Amino acid sequence: MPGPTERPADPDEEGGDDGMRGARWSALPARMRRLGRTDGAEAARATVAAGLTWQTCTALLHTPDPYAGAVAALLIVETTVVRTASAALRYGAGCLLGVLVAVPGALYARPGMAGLALVVFASVLLARRGFLGHHGIHVPTTALITFALLRGHHRGELVSHLAEIVLGIGFGLACSALLFPAVRVRSAERALEELRALVARYLDGLADAVVRRERPRDVLGPSWEQDLDTALERARTAVEEAHESMRWNVRPVARRRRWHLDRRVLCTLADVAQELAATGRLLDARPGAARAPGPEAAFARSYARLLRTTALCAYSCRGGRPHPALPATRRALTRLGSARCDPPAADAETGRLLRHLESALSCLSAPPPAPPVRTHRALRPLRHTPRR
């Protein structure tokens, strides 16, 4: 017969890991569809940019095969407008540096092999510096093309080649900014929701560990801290990608939903997760903090209730006002700390547990500001203008 603080084995809990694994596998097709939509939209923008560049170069520059412009348009189109602008800047800088390196070597270096060696050495050295990223390869490539065209007295072809590159960069930027640029708001909201749910579930699991007098790793699993760090890193990456996708974005949804991804919400959840991990490590290293009989059993029950309420407050951390139960939870924590009458060793352990919980509640008590209310001009009150 189970004791007062023990619960009978639940077959659903025994299959919890299988359920989580099944949930991950069931979410895989949705993630693959999202990746397919993102990659498909990026490929469509690159295709339109390359086609427009090809047709424009053929019509304006009378170039039969304007491959240079089409390649430039293909290579600079990225997922977001900011990344496309960065790629365009690096691509253009690499081509410009290649021309600047090749022109003196082609016009003034004698003999030709010495000039070629000088151009190759200088361009490769600049490309290896790394400030252009993977677009540094365009420095030696453009330098060799420029050197060959200048040595062969084909300056018109060189001008046409550079004009194609300029048109390709321009069309790539235009298509990336105007043809339904990506807004990664939903993926960031999903990552934050997963982090909130995981923090709340682990806080509730710590409460179960305290009440059942078990170690947290026996209740939550041996890798619960790694899972928490992974979810936190995934949320950070998703929020940064969402903010990047909303910069220079002309879609109205990017302006409407900007406040939902306040970085201070992520910082609050990160601080709560840090205190959660510290509490779990303390309970793992010092299980006696929740196993002592007598008055400590009452402390364990009260502390578990506070952990469950903190889990509820953490799950409701979405910006704006905190959960209504948060002030009462902090008062209950203060009363619990003042009512302790433990031995010195147990007093130090319970004091650390209370300090970690107080820090988590303090983080949740400082909400980020609510979004500004935008009113249409037609709905604003009319100003009184005195008559002349």
C-alpha cells in the first residue's frame, strides 16, 4: 500500500518517454513542410531574379548569354531581406576588389606571367582574410576574368560583364524585398511556447520530486538539463531569426506582430530556467533537503505548492502583466522562510532552495512593457481649432 507521499505506478507515466518520442516524430512532417515552403519560396525568388536579369541584360546590353548577371542574382538571394543585403554587399565588394587588383597588374606589369602571378597572389590573399565570408571567392575569380579581358583588349566585354553583375545584384535585392519576403514569427512563437511548456513541466516535476522524496533526475530523466539548454538555445535562435526577418520587411504582418517576440520575455524565461537548473542540481546533490522527517515534511509540501504555482506563472510569461497569483506566491514564500526552525545544516540547504525560488519569482515579477496601442487617424479625437 503506498505511503502518504507516494503515488501508485501509472502506466501513462511509464510510457512518457515513448509518448514524447512519438510526439517528436509526429511533429517531423510539419517541420519538413515548413522547411519545404521556406526553401521553395527562396528558390522562386532566385528564379525570378535570375530570369529578369537575363531578359534585361539581353534587351539593354545586347548580350547573348548574360550568365554573370544571372549567377549574381542567384547567389545573393537569401531567406531574409537583411541576409540578401549582406550577401549583395559582400558579393559586390568581392567583385570590386578583384577589378582593383587586376587592373594594375594587367596594364602595367611586365611580362604577362609576372602580372598574372601578382594578381593571383594578391587576390587570393584578400579572399583568405575572411571579411567577405564565402563570397571572398569572387575576388580571385573576378580578378582573373578582368586580367584576361584587359590583356586581350576586350574592354567592352569587361564593362558588359560588370554591368551584368550590377543588374543581377539589383534584381536580387528587389525580388528578395518585394516578392513575399519571409516572416519567421510563427516559428519563434512555437519555440517560445515549447520553452515555456518545458520550464513549467520541469518545475512541476521538481515539485513531484520534493513531495515523493526522490531525486529530480529520477523523476525528470537523466538528461533533463541538456533538454532544457537545447530548448533555450532553439528559442534564442528562433527569436533572433524572427527579428532579422522583420527588419526592412515591407509585409504588414511584420509590423503588426513585432511586439510578440520581445527579447525580454526570452531573457525572463532564461533566468527562470537557470534558477530551475540550480534548484535541480541542489536537490540532486543534497537530497536530504527534502527527505528529513518532522517539520521538514511540512516544508516540503509547502515548497512543492510554491513550485507548482511558479510553474503556472512561468507558463503565462508572454509579455504584459504577470500572472495574478504571483504576488500571493511571493508572500507565501516570505512566510515560509520566516517560519523555518531547522538545524543549521538543514537551514542552509532550505535557505538556498528558497533563494533560488525567490530569484525565479523576482524574474517573473518584472514584465516587459505592453505593446503600444496604435489608433487610426480617423479614430483619433478631433482637435478644437478656435475660430478667427
